[in-house]
Amino acid sequence: MANIKSAKKKAKQDIVRTERNLARATAIKTAIKKVLAAVAQAADFEQTKVLLKDVEAKLARAKSKGLLHANTASRKLSRLSKKVAQTFKQEAASK
């Protein structure tokens, strides 16, 4: 345990930041799973777009806060968008 006052404060700040980062990372994973579930069920396209927009916002925030590398966030969003577009393109072609 830290003895110096500033070190104690830094330790507390680290705990708070760790919890916050974990919550953000968990929220991103959950949002991605929701989009993938909507794609798997071939749910309403508008609803899926809203879910995708939510993922985009969460990834952008995580990127700006330093939780994710910029390229990682872009790659995740790109792959997810590609799956959504491909699924609904096939669905439209089959109708």
C-alpha cells in the first residue's frame, strides 16, 4: 500500500478508471452481440441500423478515451457493418 498522500490518491484514481474502462468495454461487447443477434434473426432493418449506430457511438467514445486503438475500433465497426449490409442485401434479393 502507498504511504505518500499523492500515491494513495493515484491508487484510488486507478481503481475508478479501471472500473470505468471495464464498464465501457462490457457495454461495447453487449452492443455488438445485440447487433449480431439482430442479424442472425434477420430482424427489422431499421432496428438493426439503430443498434449499429449505438455500437458506432460506443466505439468512438472508447477510441477517444484511449480504451481502444483507433484502428481496432474502425476494424470492429467495419466488420460489423459489412455483416449487416450483407445480410440485408441477401434478404432484399430473396424477396
